[in-house]
Amino acid sequence: MSDTAASVKEQVGRYGIWNVGLRSEDPARRGAIAEAAAELEDLGFGAVWLGGNSAARHATPLLEATTRLVVGTSIQSIWDYTAEDSAAGHAEVESAHPGRFVLGLGVSHAKLAEQYRRPYSAMVAYLDALDAAGVPAERRVLAALGPKMLQLSRDRAAGTIPYLVTPEHTARAREILGDGPLLAPEFKVVLEEEAERARTVARSYLARYLQLPNYTSNFLRLGFTEDDVRGGGSDRLIDAVFAWGSESRIRDRIEKFHAAGADHVVVQVVTEAEDRDALPAQEWRRLAALLG
């Protein structure tokens, strides 16, 4: 891995934010997105990761509103954007904002992509096409859960942005990646101290992901059982993939990822809000304060 990959790790710092609302294409929300990006930069977060099936164009409003913030896609589905379109989008954003955009790629899920076939081979072919189009490996990362995709993120990208994982997965991923590549797991936080309420919010959010075999299979590899992934998730599973409780407990849960080998933890604040595109500014401020 070249020195450029190390610079990605230096740029993003220890903490980032994952949010799907920041990728909105609604013109009426552009001002709010710009304000949110500027505040996240001021709060000290090194990167924002755009949830949903995001592309380079979704990063532009955030990059224009900030000076240092790194913006990445988490993720862009290889089934919905051709490699040529991805390369063109990357080149355009890179020209306007050099070194501040990271192309996060993933294979999505069979239930969400009609074209879903041989995902590993498809990703290899996609990366070959990006290489041919001149997209540097050091400016792309892969959403990797299993060993083969983690190895690919080590060999053909700057690293990996695993979604919905635990510190145990992070430790296994670091063993595969070695010391150089970026390891930036996503982790969900519910800023709520009362157990029943926190778990209710978390369980409601997790339910959709438990319909996707890529995630449930990964949980089983990590030692969870079929019972853990039924009915919205057991308390054991909820407590493993969400942080809730006191500020010190939440901080400690996040730091466990760093102790396990993460370079950068991508925090997703989960709230009771029915609008999944909400921008939880107040919660982001609380998170920044507890992370110090």
C-alpha cells in the first residue's frame, strides 16, 4: 500500500459520522446539509460517510461547505453505477476538491439488486475497470464483511468500511488487513440511558437489516445464533451492535473498536425519529462532547 493510503487514515482521524440524510438530492435541503457539514467539521469529526446508495455527486454540497472534511460514500452499489460513471464522478469531484473524496464501494444485497450474481467476481471486474479509468486504489475503500472481500480491500483498495459489525469482527479484519490499510467500522449509537427504551429504538432500526443474509451470515460467523437474529434481534445482539447507556459507557463501547484495531470509527446516531433522512444535529453535538 502506498503512502497515499496512510494519508487517508491521517485525514479521517479517529471518528466520523454516518448519515443517509446528508446525501439528499432535494434542493430544499441543500442549505441544511451544508450547514450540517460545516458544523460536523467544527465539532472535530474527520469524515462524513454518506449512507444509502450514494455517488460522488452527493458529496459535492458537503465538500463545498467545508475545508478539511473528508466525504465518502458508504456505499455506492456496483450494480447501480457503472465503473465508467464512477470514474467520471470521481474525477470531477477530485478536480474540484483534491484529496477529500473517498469512493466507498459495495456489492449491496441479493434482495436489493436484481443483477446480484457472483458478487466477489463482480467486484474484482469493477476494480479492474476503475484501474483502467485511472481511479487510484488509494482513494477507494470496500464494504467488506467476509474474509475474501477483506483481502480484496487490502490488495485493491485503501482499506475497508465494514457496516453493522462488532469489535470482534474488527479484530479479525485487522488480522487479515495487516497494519497498513484503513479499517473504519461503522457503529450505531442510541443516546438513551434507559435500557428498554434504548433497545426498542435500536430493535426498530435493526429489523430491516436482519432481512439481509449478508448481515445475518456475518453475525453467525461471529458466534451469534439463529435465535439472536430472529424477532428484531435478541438483547445480546442489540447490545453488541448498538451503544447505549451513560456517556462513559457509550465512549467505552466506541473505544473498544479502536482497541480491536480500528483506525477510524464511523458513528451512526440512531434516534426515534420516523424520518430516516433526519439530520440529528443535537445528538451529533452530544456525541462530539462525550468523545472529547
